Amino acid sequence: MKISIVTISYNQAPFLENAIRSVLNQSHGDIEYIVVDPGSTDGSRDIIARYADRISRIILEPDKGAADGL
């Protein structure tokens, strides 16, 4: 069974890498991992880029808040 996990982040660089690593270190074999960042300016996008090859989909589009991003 596929499990989809979405991380929504906006200027959360101090916490983002731990969140991403936590998801990527899961042992379940079929994870679809989506990261949404509507325009961070605190280095979050650099963190996301470091893990891009292990993230299923990255959405870097403006939104109207967390609920809209989700």
C-alpha cells in the first residue's frame, strides 16, 4: 500500500531538515513524499534541494496559507 506524506513549510529552515530526514528514514517501502514551499527566504529551499533526488514531488508555488498549500 502506498503512503503519501506531505510536508508544508514556509520559512521553517531550523526544523525542515529534521522533518525531511524523518520521512526519508521511514522503513515503509512505498512512500510518496511531497514537499510544498510557497516562497521561503530563509534557506529552506536550499535544504529541499539537497534532498530533491529522494523527494517524489516538490511544489514551489505561492499559495494562500497552509490549508491552500495542502
